[in-house]
Amino acid sequence: MTTSFYELSANTLHGGAVSMETFKGKVVLVVNTASKCGFTPQYRGLEKLYQDYKDLGLVILGFPCNQFMNQEPGDAGKIEECLMDYEVSFPVFEKVHVNGSNAHPIFVFLKDRLGGFMSKGVKWNFTKFLIDKNGSPRRRFAPITSPKDLERYVQDLLLEQ
């Protein structure tokens, strides 16, 4: 069982491995995303949040997922088209599973630390997990929570020593 967020890694949209240790000392927001979801316009708000706080230590990590109503059916190229439409500049990784026996280890770790309402499983696209500068998962947000509503939590964690 993984004991630290920083022990984990993920592949970029084009296949290169990235250690989460790269983000040590930063506030990290992990989001499972989808290109054809009613919440897809949240990319705009996530990008604004990223632009407003990246120089202060925020990083947003997007993880496309096709486990909810086939809302991320495309390959890396199709996903990238959607990201360009929303002018996303934060890191986005390859498509992953967030639930089930094939769930990506990052989501296994986050769900274990921050269980959801009635179950630990991710219920839909754009579920968000906020991790402090020490790699400790601190808050989980429902898909309906807008990126703007995360701002105060991000600010609080950025101010923590």
C-alpha cells in the first residue's frame, strides 16, 4: 500500500512518466476529466484557477477518464483537441480508470484517504482532490463544485507553512 502521494507516478497524455515527487512543495488539485461531459466547461474555471495561483505554488493535474457514460471516448489526439478548445495549460495525463480493479494508483490512494459520500468510489467526472504542500490529501470536492468555489481552500493551503 502506497503511503505517500510522492511515491506515485503517471504517464503524460503522450506517454512520458512523471513522478508526483515533481510536485513536492506545491498545492496539487487532482481532477478526473472528460471532454464530452456537462461539466467539461469547468476546464475554463480550472485554467483560471491555475493561472491565478500557479506562481504561488498551485498545480492542477487532469486525468481524463471514460468510465462515466462514455464521456471521454477519444484518444490522446482527441483529448488534446478539447484541451486546446479550452486553452488548458496545466498538466493532463493519459486516460485512466478512477474506479474498479484497474483504477490508477493515484485514485486508489486519494479515495482511500478521502472517502466520498456513502462510498469511496468516484461518482462522476470532475471530482476534485486537493492535496497540501506535504502531499497529504486534504479535501475532496463533488463534480458540481465549481473551480471558483475551490479558491478559498487553495488560498488556505498555499498560506500554510
